[in-house]
Amino acid sequence: MSRTVLFVLPSFGGGGAERVIITIANHLNRSEWSPVVVVCDGTGELKHMLASDIGVIDLKKKHVRNAIPSLISVVWKMKPDILLTTLTHLNFAVAMIRPFLPPRTSVIAREANLPRKSLAGESHPRLYQFSYRYIYKRFDIIVAQSEQMQRDIVGSYRISPSRVRVIYNPVDLDTVNRMAAGGSIPNWPSPGMKLLAVGRLAEQKGFDLLLRSIAHMKHRISLVVLGEGDEREHLEHLSRKLGITDRVDFRGYDTNPYRWMRHADLFVLSSRYEGFPNAVLEAMVCGTPVAAFQGDTSVQEIICNEGEGSLTSSSSIESLAAAIDKALDTDWDEDVLKRSIRERFGVKEIVMQYEGLFSSLLSRK
């Protein structure tokens, strides 16, 4: 008899956390686990990626805070064996209501970012830090996407390391390769080496640093940025100010970024911080090398060897430009890039780790 795993999402929006949860749910062993997704707001461009045999419960609430009573009701009605939630604001809400959930349901939080960094932008960061330290102890296990994130959670929330499990994000190689081979061949805005950056247009992602670094590169480049966000107008203004509008194109959100990755000469990660950069995995699966800030991005846990990418430990625009130039001068072996990801982050291996975690929690009940 299969046991029920209830995945909780805010929506089916096109973020990395949503993609990861959908991938895990799609690949759970159905003879042992029965996945169900409950979503606060059932809209979003990723809904079509969910396997057809997975039940979806749409609470039809635009905001997480308004969905809480309905979520409690659903959990009591289903009494799932496992409840897994992700994204900081949703995790916080589920932690708050944990005393009102069925006691035999094991509750797991998958943290999606570095707490020390993400909470710093809140209006009252110290209050949030204090609250998180108290209520995060209500989770049976917290899943960190990287060792760096585990250290950050333990340090920020004062939670025992034994209760914070590191499980890297999976990448669905078959889906990425299929989508990379589909669709038309994309066009870059101008002649030159084709650079690609993907992500929400927000200060965290450091696209302003990437734009400023273009002036310091020796290579003639053409940059495409895929994503939407509040910083778009500012970034477009910065491009005009820097005089690089002929070399930079903001293409908005694309449901198939992989065809861009496949045809790019280089993928660039300019983020100031990241929980775990899924797009780096996906670019390397497509055989595309990566240049990145190392810093607070966990990318060094993906790119471990010199033949897998070009990293800089400095956060300066000059160092990023140098890392990009170095990457563009390097003759990369696509097979090495693909094999590195397949062996460590393949969906089968990562899902097995989640299944092992579920089983260990249920054995304690």
C-alpha cells in the first residue's frame, strides 16, 4: 500500500523551487508513494509539467496567508504520511500552523534560499530571525539544497545539524535534453560570443553587475537575459546608460530556456547569492560551460573541478569579466560537463534520497 506525500506550493509559477518539487513528485516510486500537490493558487506556467496521475488540490487563494485555514482543513481530511513545503514564506506559515496539523503527519521544510541573505531584505530582519529560530524547530526535518545552506540554517536558526539534511536539487536530464532539441534556433541581438543569463530580474541575481562587466571584457559579446521581474526597467535603463543596448536583449520569461542554453557559447551566473543555482545544472546538461561568481551561491559545490567551469571568488565586475573571458578562451569538453551533472545530480539518485528520508521519518512513528 502506497503512502501519501502532500507537496505544498504557493503556485505553479516558473521558479526553481516549483520546478524541483514537480520533478520530485513526478519521479516518486508509485508502488510506495502516492504524490498529491496542494497549491494556494493553481495558476502558473509550470502546471503542464506535472504528471497526469498526480492529484492537484487548488485552494484558489492568491496569498498564502489567506490559504491557511483551507490548508489545515485539507491536511486533516487527507492525513498524509508526509507533508513537504518549500519557499521561505510558505515554510514560515506551515511552521506556524504545525500544532494544528495531524500529529502523525511528518512535516518537512525544503529551504529555497540562504536565510542570512534572504531575510536581510525584510522590513524587520531581526524580528524575522528571532521568529524563525523559534518556529523552525517545529519541523521534523529541514532539507537544505547545499552544504553552504545547511551551515547557514544551523547558524541562523540555531537548529541541530542532525535535523538539517542536505539533498541537492535534481535535474531531469531527459526533459532538459528533449526540450533543448525542440523549438526554433534562437537569435542573439548582435554578432559576437553568445552569452546567456537566466533568472528573475531582481537585485539578488546581479544582472546589473553582469551588464557593467561587459565593458571590461576583451571579447565581443552578445547577451540574452531570460526572465521577468521588478528590476527590468532599471536594467534596461542601465543598458542604455552604459551604451550596450545593441549587445543586450531582455527576452522575458521563456518556458523553454534549454534551447537557448544549447546554442549559447557560455552561461553566466552573476547572482549575489543563491540557495542552489538550478540553471547551472541545466546549462551543463546542455553541454554549455558556465562562468560564475563563487561567493554565496553554492556553485562551487556543482563546479568542483577546473574542467567544469570558470569561477571567481571576488564579487567585482572586473573579476566577473575576467572569468567570462577565461571561459570563452577555454576549449570545453561537453561530455565532461554532461557527465559531471548526470553522475551527481540525476533525478533518479536525488529522488531516491528523498524517498529514503521519507521512509526514515515514518519508521520513527
